[in-house]
Amino acid sequence: MPRSLVFENQSCWSTRVEEQHRQKFSEGIMSVSTVPASKRTKKAVLFGAIAAVVLVAAAVAGNYWWTEHNRPSQASKADCALAQQLVDSVKEIPGDKAGIEKWEKSVQQGRKQLKDGYLAFNISNFHGMAAMKAKGEGAPTEKRVTEVSDKANEHCADARAVIEFPPLAS
């Protein structure tokens, strides 16, 4: 069979199939659904609304998890009270280097009693700044002291305690 006849037969066949499909579709034999268009529209709108509610709920839950995940750890009221005592001990720093070293060791033992390690870290930073100032190695800026005190107080928010930090900046 010559090539041109093969292509002609194929094109005739495909044209016949297309005509049959058009005829069946116009008769309603090949319709996709027997549900009237208004019911399909209602179902689509309902499905879309349910999907939107589920997505909003997932976004709210994700935001809540992310906020809680990035929130500072919360210290107990007892930890916050001990932290206040440790911060107040800065007022009693001796003037000589040997006395300062002894004071640093004693407050280090006090910080070990804090159960919230992040709170202890901030108190340790404050003690370090106070010791440096007492040794004459430089005074911290007011901004730095405020940053440390704010971070420490974030850990005492649930305990409703506020740690009062004495000024160190000169």
C-alpha cells in the first residue's frame, strides 16, 4: 500500500471518530455528569469553603507552634527570686582583686542553683560585666546592661516577677 493512502485512511478514520464523539456528546450520551450545573456549583463552593477553613486552621496552628517554639524558657518564681538575690549581690562587690575573685566563685555557686539555665546565663553575663567594672577593666554601656536585664526578665514573665538590675554603666 502506498504511503499516501495510509495517511489518508488514518485521517479519514480520525475524522470519523471525531464526528461520532461530537454526535454522542450533543445527544448527551457522553456527558460527564448527570448532576445539574447548579448542584455542581454548590458542591464546588462548599468544598472550596471547607478547604479554606482547613488551611486557615493549619496556618493558625503553625503560627501558634512557631511562637511557642521561639519563646524564651520560663523560670519558676523561686528561680526569679534567687536571680534577684544574685543580682543584688553586685552591690557588695569588694574593691580588691582577690575579693572580687572570691565573690565571683560564690555567685557562681549561687547561679548553679538556678534550674533555668538560660536565666542563669543572663545573670552570669551581668555578673561578668560587674566584675570587669570592679576590676577597672571597663564599664559596660547602659544599652548592654539593658539588653541583658530585658533578656533575663523575659524568662520571668510567667512567674510575674521582675528582676531589678542596678546600674553598672559609668
